Amino acid sequence: AGPGVEGVRRDAARYLKEIAATHSPFVIDIAAQLIRLLYRRGYGDAIHYDPADLRRVKALSQQHPVVFLPSHKSNLDHLVLQVALHENGHAPNHTAGGINMNFFPVGPIVRRSGVFFIRRTFKDNPVYKFTLSHYIDYLVEKRFSLEWYIEGGRSRSGKLMPPRFGLLAYVVDAYRRGKAEDVALVPVSIAYDQIQDVGEYAAEQRGAPKEPESFGWFLGMVRRLGRRYGGIHIRFGEPIALAKTLGHPNLAAEPDPDEENLAVQKLAFEVCVRINRCTPVTETSLLALAMLGSGFRALSVDEVVTALRNVLRFVRERELPTCGELALDDAEGVRRALEALVANNIVTKSTEGLEPLYVIGPEQQLSAAYYRNTIIHFFLDACIAELALLHAAETQTQDRSAAFWDEAMKLRDLLKFEFFFAEKESFRAELLHELRFRDPEWERNLAEGPEAILAMLRSFRPFSSHRVLRPFVEAYQIVGDMLERESAETFRPDDFVARCLRLGRQYHMQRRIHSAQSVSKVLFQTALRLAENRGVLDDAPDLPERRRAFAEEIRSVVRRVEAVDALAASRRAGVDRVRQRGAAAPSAD
């Protein structure tokens, strides 16, 4: 027998008390002052944003409920967004927080400043689910602004994680049932020059357990903010209006669950695309991108300036969003940015020679990769173009255009759990745009055959695949190789990732993979999702053949990434020879 009506009522009341936020104007004002004191310890006086963006969002919130959907890089994310809104006269958001953050004294304070707490899992608790959905109904109907992280948790890799659909589904359901005439979803990117959590994230990627949230954990976070981390940058993406996207609610229509679920998923992915689109390029992210793609050599300041030249040109020619003017064109600006990374152990400085040298050591690579990964989505089309062109040059077919597009779509499918791709036709258009930007005659060169294709590739600046995709495809190679070793009987999903970590460390010591970045728990977990999607985890008579084909597909991509790296190394060697003769160095790779 169930709990009965009275039991359900008591449970619902208890859950509502556990969930609901209670706004206190006094606590909100005090919290804003405390937050300023907190973030200024590590980030100085200013949170950088465009006040015009906040005015537009405020105007939206005066007409309809607004849902802020920020990226999640740090535990400071909600706090700095709260301050930015408070400084511009916005009413405080009702913000979803994990129940793990409801510890004394943090929990009571943030609840009174607008945070409502939800459990991590509750799918088997219909009363809790009912209570939460009706609480969301109430907030939407009363036109309160909401906020939660579309990714669910903090990104451990730097790039945007796959979206979570649960709370968005509740908001869409409330809209479909007429609780509001419209709802505006506002994508928000919160970027940092550096973050205090990056060492913790790198340790977790190597297999260390996550430190549980507690008052002691909070004090540790405050202590770490005693170092200097640069600036904080908030950007607001183009809002999504549910009325325009989903149409006006038809209250008489019978809902189709599959159709509604698909609509929620498309909305969530579009939010993520718009977050990526407005994410600013920082000096830290560009330095990490350039140095991680330079063969892990120790570099002088002048060599870093040279390594950055083509990357900076890529950013400026495509008018990518940046954190103000990027001061990386000369030695003085690059030296200042490098010293900031040295101070937080992202880069190592050596003064043993005649001039200072800077290097990202093996133990620093995952931390540096975090910053690089915040912007690699901007380089993804260039990577796919390089690899698909190499495939077209290698193929024996006469129809090299078909070979190119077939390979581009295969790469899109291989990486679909890592990155947010546009729909196939839009993806094709974006790739065409990138290639025409690089070489207006690319289709003619493609048709002429291998020599013309390789000559065209050598003219590309910068090369991107080796610096952007290598850690991902090498991690996938480790997973593919591990699966190929095992039968359906020996495969144990509970410790598979741990064994991949061991194999990855072995491969790195044997130099069978290029970098320590590839030995990553996060990347192995995503590769395992791809393997499941490809059906190479299920037992079947042809399982060994399917696993072998899966592993070989990945190895072929790795080989082409290595070919791009060889082109980049050849160009770097030419630059070094020019520098040794005392001439002005051209741009490297």
C-alpha cells in the first residue's frame, strides 16, 4: 500500500521546505558585499561585461520570465553573475543548486539570497518530482527569473559538457500548459583568465576522487583565492524565445512525449551552441593553444610570439569574441602573460640558459589543456577540413569531393559526443565557408589530386588538428585498443576507465601516444559513450570484428593528425633555421 493522501501531503510539504528559496533583501545585500570581498581576493576589482547586454536582458525580464543558463567553470560562477545582476538593478534569480551545497553556514545564506536546492537523483520518487515540477510552475507563472547550469556540473575539461534536460523540460512543460505567454532562455558564458580549481580538475582527470563539498572545502577555496588569477568575463548570448521556437501553446492538443522530449533536447543543444558562440577568447587560452601545439619544447619569449602569430591572425580574421584587446603581439605582452601562468604552476620557467625559457611540463599539460579547451570549438571546422583533405589525398577514388565530404561526416560522427555540431546541412555550409576562407580555389585543388591537395594544405595557417584534436583521438585510441583486447566476457564497465588510465600511462611512457593530456578520465568516459553508441559493447557473434574496425577507424584518424603535426614541425624547423641566420622569423605552424 502507498503512503495515502495525508502521507503524500506531508512528504510534499517536507520536500517543498527542502527545495524552496527564501529571498531576504538584507541577506541579498550582505551577500553581494561578501561576494565582492571574495572574488576580489583573486580577481581584482572588476567583473567585465557589457552593461548594454544587461539592459536588454532586464527589458526581457519585464515582459516574460527569463531563464539564465550559464556555463559552469568554477564555484564562483553563480556568485559573480549574481553581483553583475545586482549592480545593474536586476531582481535576484531563483537559482537551482545541488543539495550537496546545502551545508552550514553556506546553505542557509545562499538559500536566503535566492538558491533553491534540488537532489542529484529523484527519478524513483514521484512525490519529489511532482513537488519540484509544481514549484517550477509557480516560478514561471509569477514571472520570476530562473537560473541553473545547463551542463549540470562544473566542466573538468574546459570545454562545454553535454546539457542536462531535466529542469529545462519542467520549464518547457510549464510553458506548454499556459503558465506564461513566453519564456526567454538566455545563454551565458562565464570565462576566467585563470581559475583556482584547475589543479583539482587535472587530478580528477588522472583518476583522483572528487573532494566532497563541506565547510572545510569552502575555506580551502577561499584560501586559494589569495593568489592572482586575472579577470572574470561575462558574455550574454542571443536569447531563445520559446513562443518563437515552439509556437504558442495548444492547450487542447494531446501531448506527444517523444516530440516534446526531442524539442527539449534541441533547445538545450541550441543554448550550448550559443554559449560557445559568445565565449570570449582569453590570452591564457591562446597561449595554451599555441604552446601545447609546439611539440612540448621549452620556448623563449620570442619563440612564443612567433608561435602565436598565426593563431592571433585566425582569431582576428574571423572576428571571434575576445576579452578586450589581446596584448600578445610583442615580447612585453607575451612575457607578462607567461609570468601570470608561471605564478600558478601552469607553465614552468627555466633561467639556466642565456635567456629565460618557458615550457608546459607533463604534469602541467592537463591544467594547460583546460584553458585551451575553452576555445577549441572555434577551430573545429579547420581541424575537420585538414583531416578530410588528407583522407581525400590518400584515397584511390577519382571522386575526391565525395571522399572529402564522406570523411568530414564520419569525423563529425566520431566527435559528436565531444562537440556541439550544427545540423548536417548547416555543418556542411560552415565547412565550406572555412575552406573558401582558407583557399577560394580549394575545390579545384581537391579535384586535381594528391599533389595539389598537399600543396594547398601546406599553405594553411595555422595548422589546427595536432593542437586541438590530438588529445581526444589519442584517448579514443586507448579505449579502442582496450576494447580490442577484451572479449564480451572479460569486459567490466565498472573498472574499464581505471584500466584505460593504466594503459594510457603505459602508452605515454612507451611514446605510443604524444601527450599526457590524452590520459584523461573525462575523455575515456566520452569515448566509452561513443563505443556504446556504435554497438561495440554488446555481445554478438561478430563483436571482435566490430571492435577491430572501431579501433582501426580511430587509429587512421590518429595517423592523419600525426601527418598534420609533421607538416607543422617542418614549418617550425624552417622558422628556426631563419631565426638562426638572424633574419626576422616568419609565422610558425
